Amino acid sequence: MTPRAVVTGIGVIAPTGIGAASHWQASKEGRCAIRPISRFDASRYACRLAGQVETFEPADFLEKRLMVQMDRWTWMAIAATELALKDAALDPSSLDPYSIGVITASATGGNEFGQREIQSLWSKGPLYVGAYQSIAWFYAASTGQISIKHGIKGPCSVIVSEGAGGLDALGHSRRMIRRGVEAVISGATEAPIAPYALTCQMRNGRLSSKSDPNAAYRPFDMCANGYVPGEGGAILIVESLESAERRGAPRVYAEIAGHASTQDGYHHSRSAPDGRQLARAMSLALRSAGVGPEDVDLIFADAEGTLDGDLAEALAITQVFGEHASHIPVTAPKTLTGRLYSGAAALDVATALLAMCDGVAPPMINLDRPADGCHLAFVTGAARDMTLDTVLVNARGFGGFNSALVLRRHIH
């Protein structure tokens, strides 16, 4: 019998809060966490808003001797891992180290750390570049540091598919569980709010230049004008159902029942306008989960926040769900945080799991007048009580990456 991959622990480090409970409360209430950038002087940048994790203290989770080895995004990944392990009541040392893995995603790597060392290089010379530069910026740094901290020797990797990466990491974790691994620490965090990193992001031409958080990130709205970046994300504990039951895990949030990824092959930054490959990812994920469009209770949209990107996603949803598209609820709680790149998809999955447990669909904000072609059943205004047995999460990344993941309620 093929092992089933279930989520037993959630760790969140997000603009909406530290820990799953704080994040979920803010999500249910629709509290926007997008603010003017405070981590540095952004007055000369066209984009001056971001979702920042303003209360994060890495020293609460890491020894200072280890902090100097890592960038902020890895601090967040370590912290989210600790929260997820605690939530799952899982001590990695209690398992065979070869039966547990770490699979994370990254779109931007160690921005702040890398910028600091490059500044030292150009202002003082190569002898002033720190020894940890070679590892702290690298996409796989979080996976490596988590595995070292917990002595994990099973399958470990990093997925780099931009905004789709968080789902792809969880999809790969499901694959590892099905191949016999007992548990995987998986998800993504990002920390792209730094001068050089923001400069790079602005080159894609898809960031909002609005100064009002209520006007800046408005996916599917007639006034959509780009997205707002953000930092943070989520780490989840993915286990085989057998392992979770054998060790008496406190809870099983849901099963990762299906996943699929596709590629537009269209443009280096824009999504294909027809939405066909995103639609194919959704259809393949549903097929992988053994469910049909009529079984889906809620869709977490990718919600790019641009008129063309949002229309492409709306078209894809309509292609897959047909006559059901007009009444299946669609939400995008990332309107509260901004787009966290790889971290956004992982955070969406964490939010979806909490929504399924509470029977509440969290709202999206800043959607007043849907754009032409984007008239879906959006959850706006307030959270909505509803039974959530099957949830679909979408994610896209620059370069044409598409990913879809299906969560199913676990029934004992």
C-alpha cells in the first residue's frame, strides 16, 4: 500500500505573526500587515511598501555563534522549523536519521548577508569578505543548516522555482514519503527586503509603486497595479500516516493528496496569457489526488496582482472548474502579507490547513471591483464559516513555473 503523506506540524514566521496561532488570528480577521519599508531607507525606490516580520527575534531560536553563519531567511527557516517540530511533538533524534529529510525552497537566497559581504569586497578588498559568504547566500543554506542542527541524513534538497517553490517542495516531500521516508521538514521562507534585493525585484516591472497599503496590492481588481513583496513563510512537518499514528502525533492536519507542476515556456517574467499550463497543473493535481473539480471546497489563488497575470489565473480556474467556477470560493490571504516568493506558497498551505481545522475560509482584502474576466466567487469582507474537506492551492513563479497542491481532510 502506498504511504500517505500527512502534515502533523506547522511553523509560521510571517508579517501577520510569529507562530501559527497569531498568523491564523490575523488571517481570519483580515488584518493587513503591509507597511512602509522600515528595514532600510527606501525613499529612493519606486516600491516602498512590504510585508515585514517586525517582531522577529532570531536570538529566541538560535545561538549567537550560529547566527553569524546565516542570513535572515535561514534564521526564519530555523525558527519556523522549531515551531513546527514543537507543534508536531516530534524530536528528530527519535527517528532513524536516514529516515527523515529536509526539502525547502528558495527564490532569492541570502540577500542581506550577500550584500554586506559584497560591500566589504568593494570597499576594503577580498580579505575582508567573511568565511561564511560562500554558504550563507546559497539557495540550499536553509536545508543544510536545518539538517546539520538536527542531525538529519535522509533525502535533503532545495527547490528553486521562484514563487511556485513552496508547493514544489511540499510536492517533492510527498514523493519522498511515498518512497518510504518517514518524515520530511519542508516549506520555505524568504527575506528579500534589502536594498540590492529590492533593486533586483523592481527590474521585473511588476511591483506596485503605490504608497497606500490599501491601494498597492489588489489582485483580480480593476485597479490592480502590481504586487508588494514580503518576507517570511512557513515550515511544515510532513509524515507518513503510519509514522504519525505509530508515534501518537497530537494531530493530523490534513493529507497532501495531490500535486503537479508545469511550465509555460512563454516569457522570462510574465505568465502565459491563456492560463493553459496553470490549468493543466490544477487538473493533474486533482487527478493525482483522485478528486474532481466538484469536490473542491476552496481555492487559494496565486493572485499575482497584475491585470494580465490575474486574468490568466481566472481563465485557468474557469477552464478546470467549468460550471463550478462561478460558485467555488476563491481566496488570497497573501493580500495581507504581500508576495513572499517561495515562502508565499508554503504560508498559503499553512493557512489552508488551519482553515480546514477551523472550518473557516479566510478573506482576501483590497478587492472592490473585479476586473473583466475575473468574476469568481471571491471570499471578501469577512471570513466565511464552511466545511473544508478539499482545498486546492495555486502558485506561480517568474519564468513560467506553475504548481498546484491538493489538501484533503484526514478521516480516521
